[in-house]
Amino acid sequence: AALFLLNPHLFDADLMQSFDQLAHHVASFTISENIIKGIPAGILIASLVWILPSANNKFLLIFFITYLMALGGFTHVIVGSAEMAYWVFKGHATFSDYIFQFLLPTTLGNIIGGTGVFTLLIYGQVNEELE
């Protein structure tokens, strides 16, 4: 996806500038910011996965959850990976920056948030059976 977005024949200069701004925004976060901003993203995506099977309007639910993630400026390992890869391919970040500043910290934050919410949801479901 990142290589596709780098093709100057497909997109005009204004759109390419927007891609640069998005990628720079994600690349500017520190390790601790990626962990902290990754936790709510993990919670939201885990909640989405939990609610999705029973949702009547799956498109609206996905739109709402991803909109909340964007609104909060949260980092998620999947979307952010495309943005960071774009920045790496443009030569503004190294592969090491991608791995150690973005990928690992964001993954950790996503796991903490997602695992935390799933643990609470599952505990809430089986709490009565544990007594």
C-alpha cells in the first residue's frame, strides 16, 4: 500500500503533500507516546471485534469505531504501519525507526488495551460461574 501511494503519476501534488503530513504525524510520536496512544486503539478494536457479530449495521459500527480512533489520534499497528512504511520508502525514516520507535511500542500498546478489555469482558461473562 505504501509503495502504491508513492506513485506520483496516480496522485496530484496536494494529495501527495497530505500523505506526507499523515506519515510525518505518525513518525513524530515517541516510543512512550506510541505505547500510550496504542492502548485506547487496542481497546476500540477489541470492542469492535467483540460487538461486530451481533451488530445489525456492521458498516456503521466499523465507521464509528475507526472514526473514534482517528478523532483521538490513537495509534494502531496496522494503519500506522502503512504510514510508517510510506515514510521509510520516502527516505525520511529508517527501518530501525519503523521497528523500534513505531512497530514494537504500538503493538505493545494495542496488546495491553485489547487484552485488557477482553479480559474484563470475559470476566464479566463468567463471573457468576466462578462463585
